[in-house]
Amino acid sequence: MTIQQLKYVVKIAECGSITEAARRLFISQPSLSAAVKELEEEFGLEIFYRTARGVSLSAAGSEFLSYARQITELSELLQERWLSEKPPRRLCSVSTQHYSFAVNAFVNMILSMGAHEYEFTLRETRTYEIIEDVAEFRSEIGVLYLSEFNRKVLTKLIRERHLVFYPLFDADPHVFISASHPLAGCTEISLDMLEDYPFLTFEQGSYNSFYFSEEILSAEPRKKVIRVTDRATLFNLLIGLNGYTVCTGILDRKLNGSNILSVRLQSGERMCVGYLLNEKTRLSVSAARYIEELKKLVPDSGAQSERCEKK
């Protein structure tokens, strides 16, 4: 076993593909495959399942990856401390539902790290894919919400994938509308008041059930529905069509400007927003800092998290 072989395993897990990992590592695909095969034979285990669509970690491979990450990080720290090498390239990958505060925390994390070199990934993606990303170690952290409606289904899936959900804050549902929307002057809005306006929702692919929806109260009947795949398109449609979407209410004007408003929605529902970690993972320095930055953006996060956990 060599440190380089362990680095290969980490990179393949991040890419989900031996071909892509080889490209990023600047080595040939056969050489990378041979190095991993040699490692598997040495330890007598199959680290990756290989298919035509790429690779995925086996159960033993998931545990092996956790140790491999720790060893490679410690190796880099030793080199930095004792060989006077430049600081290692910082790595971090986050998968999240489409939350502006998650992007804001990512920005703050990068600025606070002051790293000379880094390779960070932020995936605003579908709910099921967030869970899969963290389970398969493509991301260290996943950000999503639980509610009374989706909690049973998502919690079962989270546990089956050996993940842990950590609450961040408990939020009342709000709606995002444009500053020029006919209801923009309201302090509270009901679903009845929104009946004639388009409801904008993030498309969830083959897992497009109400339980995986990013918007709470998604099962309510609506006359007009538009599904989108990215936040920029959603905001454009909010403005262009007087549409609306249901959200946590947290809006960063530095990133999103003043064209979008957050208005409280009349509802008895609550959203528990939190982050997912893999049971077997050891967080990188960058990932731990990202969680710190998330908590800074939530007022009274300790009290909010306690309420979340009691639900």
C-alpha cells in the first residue's frame, strides 16, 4: 500500500468514474485501474463496483475510503509541517437544495480559509441526489429540510444510507415573489391569495414525488405549476410571470439583489433545515468550516436546532 494509491481511491470516489479521475490525476486510465486493483488484492476486498455507467463504493469500500481520507490528510499535514512544502490544495464538496444561505455560507467559507490553492464543488441539486452524493462520498455535506409531511420517508432513506441528519434551524414557510408582484405589499400571504399565480417548483427527476419536493406544502392542489432546474431560472420566472415559490424565508440581498421579496405564508407547517453527514466520514478542515459558516447565518441556531430535534 502507498499513499499515492490511497489518493487514487479518494479521487475516484469524488469523481464517480475511473476515467474522469484519471483525467484529473493526469495519468492513464489503465494505470489507475491497475493501481486500485493491486490495492484491492493486497487487502482482499472490492473497493469499487464497476459498471458501464461508472463506479460506486462497496460497503467495505465506504469504510476503506474513510480511513484513506484520514491517512492522506495526515500525510499532507506532515509534509506541510516538516518538509516546508506549500500548503496542500484544499478540497471540499457540498450538495444542497436551492438555498441562497447555503451559497452564502460557501462563499464565506472560501474567503475565511485564505487557501492558496483549492478545489471546491457546490452542487445545487435534487433531494434524492443530495442523499446519494453524501452516501457515496461524492459530497461531504448535504443540506436539505425535513417536515411533518416528508420526515418519515426521508428519515428512513437517510438511515438506510448510513447518514445522520443534524438540524440547523426551524423555519416558518415563506414565499418568494418579485418586488413588483401584486401581493408585494402584504405582510402575510395565504395559498388562496396565490391561487391565480404560477407556482414554481424545482424538478426532481425520476424521484419527482411530493416527499422529495424542495417546497413544503407541495401536495396542495394548484392551477398553474412550472418546474425548473436552477435557481436563476426560477427567479427570472418569479419576476416575469408574477410567480411564487415556497421557501424558508432566508434571502441574502447581497447575492440575490432587491428584486425578490420574502413574505410569510399563512400555514401551520414548519421546516426543519439541516445538514447530512455520512456516519463513516471524517470531515475535512474546509467542510468543518462550511458548517461553522452555515450556523453563523442562522440567528439563535442552538435554540432553533433544539426545537427541530424535538419534533
